[in-house]
Amino acid sequence: MKKQRFYYTFSGYHWAPESFRVRKGLLGYPSKELPLTSEERHQVGVLFLTEGREAAAGYVRHIERARERQRRCVMTYGFFAKEESGRFVYCPQLTCRSDAALKERLRLFKKVRAVLMETGGRVTVSGQCELDEKYRPVNVRENTVTADFSRPLRIPMGGQFIRDCPERLYRPRPRHPKNARKNTAPTR
């Protein structure tokens, strides 16, 4: 099967490199605009105007590879609810990488369990109230769910950007000048 090749479309104003936009697509499919920061758009514009389309496309590929390396899958732990079998309770703020060491994942599990045990495993899901004639709340009730600590659960949270170290700067490869033909005509 032939390797699918993406094409890049650049658009922008010649005198304002920061206005450059980049679209990426496959032949036969609609292209999508790539989200770039203002600094990256400026750099793409400068490279496109000074060194050409290939240097700008190389810089965009560099940005995409760097973002893909920084994207990591994260996860957390939770517990099934006692009241309903399909519901579960977890702390979305407490996460770690899915490929983290066992020691770090155990620390996360204990931390989530400790946070939920502070309230006895009860988590407020919603609240209800009635309003009196002056629109003040009366008969306030909270709907809660209780965590069953005997039924732990691992919850994948999707991908997030995690920067382990600063990314290397992009330096385009210098173009080699074409070899000039030697004049083989006889001189008189």
C-alpha cells in the first residue's frame, strides 16, 4: 500500500509573517487548519518567505512531532458506587501517566482513597431546594453517592500534554548549491 502523504497549504500576507496560516490534508479529502501559536505562525511566515515552501513544511512537521511526543495518556483511580452499579466516584484532578511506575500509581491510588475517606466516601452529586416567596432557598437537599472501597476502578482520562523537557529548536538544513557545469568547450 502506498504511503499516505500529507500536503500543506500556506496562506498569509507577504508583509506580515505573523498572519500566516497552515492547512493540512490528504489528496481527495478536505484540509484542516492546524492550531499554531502566534510565535509559530510568525516563524512559519518567515521561513516560507525567506527559504521557501519546503523549509516551512519542515518546521510544521517538527511542531507536529514535538506535540505528539508531549502527548501522554493519563489515568486515575476511583471506586464504584454502593447505590447504583453503573456509577463510580473519582477525583479528576488527581492523575498520573498510564505508563508510570507501579510505585507512583500506588501513591495515586492511596491519595484518591484518602481524599474520598475524608467524607466517609460520600460525594455530593447534585442539590435540590425550594424557593419561598422572597426567592430564598428553603428545604435544601443534597443528593449524594457513597463509594464502595472494596471495588476499586482504574479510569483512563485520555491524552494530555505533558512536557518532560524543553523542546529542541528547529534548524532547517542548509540547501546545497547545484554543481555548476564545467565549461568543456575548447577555448581559442
